[in-house]
Amino acid sequence: MASNKGKSAKKPSVLDPRAAERRRTILFRVGATAIVVILAVAIGAWIIISKDSTSQSAAPVDDKDAFRVSGTANDKAILSLYEDFQCPVCRSFEANFGDAIATLRKTPNVSVEYHPIAFLNSENNRNYSTRSANASACVVDATDAERTGNYDVWLNFHKILYDQQPAEGGSGLDDNTLKALAKQAGAPATVDACIDNQTHSAVIDSQTKAILNSGWFKGTPTVNLNGKPVDWNSMTPDEFVEKVKSAAS
């Protein structure tokens, strides 16, 4: 009887060249897609880093719309403070670094300028950020500080506003209270009409919008030295003073 082993033996598989080509095509496409994704991520990261680096040095060194309480525009060290009188961290900065700033105001070749802005307006606080910044500008007007260069009353008012800072999320101080505090700081009674009329509010809101859209602004308080941000959180007041003095030397 003849054997059936030959008939039942498994035939060797034959490689279909079209299937192999399809596999190569799929692998190529997957690999190419992965490369594109990696390149896109790398380029995106580079753009973000470049943008962040640019924004860190993009702040203008300009006294426009600022209250320069000491020094001149030609000083080697220009210290610019962007603050909101409703900002709790600004209050903390004032409490911890206020004496350091006072020292720097007396330091040769150092200019100290303040930029009150309205970053934390809300319906609850009745736009207190704008109203308090307006009141501070009214004190400058009433005391003729820009012409004389004497900002003593404004600095008193600045301290009082932080000492009397309303709770965040609250209703804010009303305008009558702001008028009383301005006169407590030493402003004449002529300050009342300016506060009542919100004389500087539109300008403050416009300035705030421009700063918020600038790309370099990160929040309040922002402390810049010659246009570049200072990481004051990582410093002691003495280290802060030394950093500014070093820039002034």
C-alpha cells in the first residue's frame, strides 16, 4: 500500500512580495509620523522657551505713567514696582521689603518708581483696585508731587492703603474712606473732588490693559530692575538691597 505521508506534508509558505511591500510602507509611515511628532514637540518647546526668555527682558525701562519717588531717569539702577492696592502679596511685599525700598530711595544712582495698576477689580469690591489707584494719583495731584519731587505724603498714603487693605473678595473701602485716609496721610482737602470724580480711573484702566497684554507681566507685585524681573521671593531684604546697589555701581 502506498504511503500518504507525502500528501499530508505541509507545503512551505511562499512570501507574497506585495504583502512585504505593504508592511514596509506601513512601517515607514509610522516611523515618519513619529519623527514629525518629535520634531513638532521640539519646535514647540523651543518657541515657548524663546517666547518666555523674550518676555523676561521685554519690560520697558520707562517712567511714563509711573510715580518716580526718588532718583532720575538717568540713574544706573531703575527699580520699577508694579502693584495693586488690593493684592495681598503686595501687602506682604510692602511689610517685608518696605524698609529695603526706603534704603534704596536714599541710595545714589538708584531710581525707585511705582506703577499702581488695577489687576484685581471685581463687582464685589466695586472696582476697588481702580478706585484706590485713582486715589493715589489724586494725592500726587493734590500735593504737586510730580513737580516738586516730594512724594512724602504719597508714600504715607501708600503705606496706609496697605495697612488698611480690605479683605480679598470683600466690598473694598468706599470713596469716603479713601478721602479720609488721603487727608490722614497729609493730603489737602482738594483731593476730595479728584477722588469723587474718578479723575484718573480711565487712564489707570487703560494702562492696566496695556500692561496685562504686554507679554512680560506675570502678576502683582512685579519687581523689575532695569526692565528685568527680580525674584524677590528668593531673597532676604538685605540681599535685595545689595542686588540693586550692585546694579547702581
